[in-house]
Amino acid sequence: MMDDDDLSRLGRTKAPTPSKAARDRALSAALDAFDEKISPAPQGMRRAARLTDKAIMLWRSLMSRKLIANPAMAALIALPIAGYSAFYFMQTSPLTQGLDTGGPGRVAAPTEKPKPQTAPQAEARKEVDLSTSIQESEAAPPPVAGHPAAGAAPESMSDLGGAASRQAAPNRAIAPLAAQERMIAPPSPDADAFIGQTPNTERLTEFDTNPVKSALESPVSTFSIDVDTASYAFVRRSLKEGLLPQADTVRVEEMVNYFPYDWAGPADRAEPFKSTVTVMPSPWNANTKLMHIAIKGYDVKPAEKPKANLVFLIDVSGSMDAPDKLPLLKSSFRMLVDKLAADDTVSIVTYAGNAGTVLEPTKASDKEKILAAIDTLSPGGSTAGEAGLREAYRLAQQSFVKGGVNRVMLATDGDFNVGQSDDDDLKRLIEDKRESGVFLSVLGFGRGNLNDRMMQEIAQNGNGQAAYIDTLAEAEKALVEEAGSTLFPIAKDVKLQVEFNPQAVAEYRLIGYETRALNREDFNDDRVDAGEIGSGHSVTAIYEITPKGSPAQQIDDLRYGQARTDNPAGIANAGEYAFVKIRYKLPDGDVSKLITTPVTAANEVASFDAASVDQRFSVAVAAFGQKLRGTSQVAGYGYDRISEIAAAARGADTFGYRAEFLSLVRLASALDGRR
């Protein structure tokens, strides 16, 4: 046994110089200790130590104790340590959070535009790229055809590393220790700028729900017809992501008009559409009634359809580099091309940092050429929307078809941030161009950067529709199943005006159409723009009315409002509920025409169940939209009752849209604590 003296002598003894064999054994042991297997992290709050932490601690220990004096030996140890650190960073760093992987060694590009990086952040990014360059075990994927050489986001993080690897060769420089520490450090307060994650910057049109109005004080209601459907897709996206939609994304009329209905249509093209008005009891208030106005457009037969001259104006800016943006957009337009007739014409314009023509006007019969042009599209750059619009309109005029369909189809995820980008300026530009006979429709893609307000403005002023494409199924619905109504207009500047009879109706409330309201005098002014109806389009408008003398009346009668001195014999047409007027122009016309319909007891059904299946289903959708907006009139009406009405009125449901609606009602019920 050693005593204290032995220990003292041993402590004063100089350690022998390690032999080469001893150094090799130490290196082998160090590498064996480093070569651990990654195991799933345990559940709970405790953070397990990372293997990169151990690697860096080993490196520091070796270098601080000068156990390795040979630079070659140092490089031999540094390569696997730095390589593993870079690999681990690529798998676990916040830089890649929220990205879809595309197979081993490949990570999809971020779904949103990165914020501008500060100088220190950019420097850190360079160092990280350099450390990634030592990964030689996997080759970077080949570049995508047509990908811009400059200004484009990398197709994947593997591309990023591959590019850095090519720049670093032949020196194979190893990242400084400070860069390795940054790779595993927790994110800083402004780390979102570094990791490429941006907040939701979607722009919405804010509006108040239509109020109850007195039929005596304000007997006339005027609005523009609307056939947009974007709101329904917004709502569906939110609910499927487990969130109740923001109130301003819920436009009730767009939800109601999302569904196809079998309303009675006109007999021939001489009268482009027909209206059917029905008065029925309200399901959510026993003391009010609903006045249901159904409009059906003439369905142009295939042999009668005019030639189409279409310009696809496609946003290929960097923010479109996400699975639900440019890839979905390309698939959508491929489906539309398959739907076109051989004599139709297609042009393609793209815009990012600047605008460019990808495809000159080409007959749809040359389908392979058109599809090849679509396939070459790739994202990169900013968003020069104004230049793209001007180029698209130029091509549309170049191939203008007199008496045919001339339309620009804008597909984008967000703002125009280069050139003329103010909504009012764009509105004026589009108003000027629509007078030439070239109309504009807007297709929105993706999330996080969508400018819904801009989409609504320019579609309304371009005599077109605004749709939101969130899935390939939605693209098929909007561009294939409803291609006729989307592409072939039968009437423009369609306005609806209802005059209520205060002797029969005390109050009324228009459900939806808040963003489409017009002044009373606008109805007869042919200079005022309004909505467009396409071939076979169905349009629905619903008023909630309070009959005279009903206990549901909310507004007190005027003290002197009933005095009548100008008509001692009584009020003309006193038996009518209302008088419905529709004003429209033919697609190539400048002077409007008028259709009128008096609403009397003959239009009334005795019970809600006596209304048609389509009428009851559309009312269920209207109730759901109001519920999501928090409208007070349906506050006490449960999702279960909405679901019951919709289920009973589901009908044939050929495409499954109504079944999907029922699932959305169930989701909303589960998410909404108000029930």
C-alpha cells in the first residue's frame, strides 16, 4: 500500500513523453467515443446534451492541452468533428424548422420570404455555409432547369452547402471555432431574420357586418353581384390547420356562392340570366323571414363558346418557392391547358425582379410547347408586378380576338413590391386596360404573404374573379370543372337593387356583400363598374327581413313616418314584400339593360322545410359564415343546427363539396368555445 511519502514522490516525478503508439491509441479512443449513435430524445422538459456539444468539448480539450502538436493530426481530428457538427446543424438547426424534406441530404426551400439579414447575420451565414462545405459524403442535387443564376433562393439547403463546397475547394478551409459555437447557440431575439422565418403579413380588407336597416327610412339596398370564392378556401385552410378564421377573411357571400346550385336558368342567350326569388321562414329566428334571391347565368354550349386568348401572368419571385405556391400553380395551369380548345391562344409572362415573356402567343393545339414553358418556371427575386401586368396586357392586345375571350390570369402569392405597387395605382391601371376588352382574373396561392385586399381590388376592377387555390382539388374545381364560368363572361357590370315595401317589411338585413355595396344612384349609372357573370354561373343573395308588426323588430317606428297626404287612395303595390331589379351589360356592350321581379305572397313557402334542397343548403352556408364572423343574429344558433340543415339538404353532392362543408362545421364546433 502506498503511503503519503510515496504519493508525494510520485507527484514530483515527470511524466514520460507519450510514444507514437500511445498517441494513436488515444486518438482511436477519442474517435470511438465521438462515433455515437443518435437516439430519440426522451420526453419531458430536460434538454439532453447534444453530440455536437461533446465534439466541441473534445476539440477544446485536445487543443488546450496541446496533446496534438502535428497540424496534419489536428486536421485529421477536426474533419470528422466539424463535418458531424455541420451535418447535425443541417438536421436540427432552426434554419430548417418547418421545411419539408425531399429525401436524404435534401431539404425543401422555406415557404416564406426571409427577412433582410444584418451584416453580422450575413457573416454568420457565410461561416455556416463554409462549415457545411466539408460534407463530401453526399453530392449536391443538380440545379433545376431554368433556375435563375442570380437573385434566386437555393432549391434546398443541400444546394446551399454544395455551392459553398465548390467555393471552398481546393483549400477545404475548416470553419473557425466561433462559427461552430454559433451553429449550436440558442437563437437570439432577432433570430427570425437569420433563420428565414417571417411573420404573417397577409393583407385583408377590413369591413363591418351589414346592419339592420329600417325599410321606412332606407327602403333601397344596392350592391354589385359577386361570384368570387376565395373566402371559402381561406376558411377551409384555417379550420384544417386547427384555427378559427379571422373575421375579415369570412365573406359570407363568397362562401355561399362557392357551391354549385341547380337554379332555374334562362331559355336562351338573349336573356343572359334568370332570377328566382323565394320568401321562407328563418331557421334561426321564428319572428323573421329570409328573402332568397337565386340568379342563374346562361350556360354556353361547347359549340357556342368563343375563342379564348389567355395570358398567364405568373409570379416567380423568391417567396413562391414553396410546395403550395409555384409547384401547385404549375400543376393548376397544366390542368387548364388540357381544358382549352385547339384554336385558343396561350401566352406566359413571369415577373420577379423584372418581367419577362416566357411564351409568345401560342395555339393550344401546340400543347407540348406550352407545358414545356410551364415546366421551366422556377422562383427567385423580388416582385415587379406592375411591369408584369403591362407586358401581359401588351401580349393580350397583340393576340386580341374580337368577339372572343381576352383575359389575363394573374397567379401570385402576395404584393407587388417593385415598381407601381400602390393598390389605387394598380386599380387605375387595370380600369384603363379593361376598357380595351381585356379582362383580369386573380388566383391566389400559399399563405403568410397573401394580399387578399389587392386581389379583391384588381379582380373587381378588371371584370374578373378572385379565387384562392390551396389544393390541387381546388385548382381542378376553379379551372377545370368551372372553366366555362371562369373564362367565358355572359354579362358584365351586373348590379342588384332591392326596394322594400315598408307596409309589409319593417326591417331588413343583407347577409354578406359588405365589400360590394353601391350607392343608390350607382344602379342607373352605366359608368359605375360592377361584377361579372360567367357562363353557367349561379349567384345567391339572401336578406333577412322582419315583417311589419313582428316582435323581432329592433328599430322603433318614426312618430310621423306613417302620415300619407300624397296618395289618399292608399299605397300602390301594398301587397308586395319588395321589388327586385337587376341591371347588366352584355360583355361587349356599353349600355345596360334591366330585369325586374316583384316579390309577393306567391313567392312565399309556408315552412323552411318546404324550400328546395339547394335553397336550404345555401341558407346553412350563410348561417355558418355569419357564425364564424360572430354576427349577433345567429349567436344563439348552434353549429349542430347548421349541420342538421346542411346534412338534410346535402343532395346528390357529385363532387363531395357538401360533405367537406359538413366536416368544416364539425371542426369549427370543436374549436369554438361559444358553440
